[in-house]
Amino acid sequence: MARSEEIIRERYKVMAPRIIKALNQRNFEAYFCETSQEAVECALSLIPEGASVSWGGSMTLDEIGIKEQLKKGNYQLLDRDLAKSQEERQAIMRQVFSCDVYLSSVNAMSEDGVMVNIDGMGNRISAIAFGPKAVILVVGMNKVCRDLESARKRAHTYAAPNNAIRLGLELPCTKTGCCFDCNNNNARSICAQIVEMHSNMIPGRIKVILVGENLGL
């Protein structure tokens, strides 16, 4: 591991207890894992055998390899990518709201525990906010920002354009690489739906696994 990576990971370890405390105070059940492998093990330990499980679009989940582990386990998976038609895909996306466990990540988080998510269709953020019995959010420490305003800025000006490019969307930000005021230009927007999570109303429902690595966009 390069020296610069060691320094960054050490900083994440120093920061983590304060952020975990802030999340707990907001009624989120929070954990810190130094590595992706530990994060996968932690997440799997929180998912009962035989549970119905699904996930939102997330580079973080892809990078840590948890979906492959779920496919090897004894779970009922709701995977929209296996749909054979758009109608079937939509049906699976709606079934997700009654699943036992939903996995995803966030676009940004403030150091005091407020999480920010941006969506185009809104299926991911609506599932996180309400529906599945339990939600597990896996969050790389690179997404933690100094304050809420910085988290909002990261979600809009960094995560949204990068995700639009990842998804191959024809949007102003994919052409310029920068956040664009889509609403004033009669354009579709990946920032159509925005949710800030300031607290968790149902004890134990939302669990946050902070990972001491740079993950996702």
C-alpha cells in the first residue's frame, strides 16, 4: 500500500468514532469497518438467513462484491437486472418495497451524520426512506463531508455528474462534466429527487456501515 493511502486510512480511523457517535445520536445503528472485506462480513451478519433481499444502484456495493456473496447464500433475491422485460423490471422494483432487507449507499454525508441522496427516478431513495423492513447503507469514508452544505454540494456537483456518465444518460452534466441547472433548460435531470436523512424514526431499521476506504462515486 502506498504511503499516501496509509495516511488517508489512518485519518479515516481517527474520524470514524466521532461520526459513528453522531449517527447513533440520530437513531441510526452505525458500524465502522476498516476494509471492504470487513464491511461485507458485517453486512452479511445483519441479514437473516432466508430473508428477501434487494439493493439499489450503487458503485459501492459493486466494488465490495457483496452482491456476489448474497447470490451464494440462502436468500430470496429481488434482482431487477434479471428481468426479461421492462414490465418485469418495473414489477421487481415495486416488490422491493416489501422486502426484508434493502442495501444501498449514499451520495454524501456530513460529519454530524446527515446523509444526502440524489436520484432521477426516485426508486432508490424512496426504498431507503420507507418500505423495506431493514436498510443497510454501506458508505466509504470518502463520502463524508465537513458539514451539510458541503454534503449537498458533493451530491450535486460530484456524485450526480459522475453517476450520469456511469449510466450513459444524455444530460447537460454528461456533456460538460459539471453540474448544470437542468430545470432552466427543459432538460431531464438525474437530480430530480433529493432526500436528506436527518434521523431514523424506526429504531434499528436503518443501519450504516462506514468503511475506511474510498468507495463509490
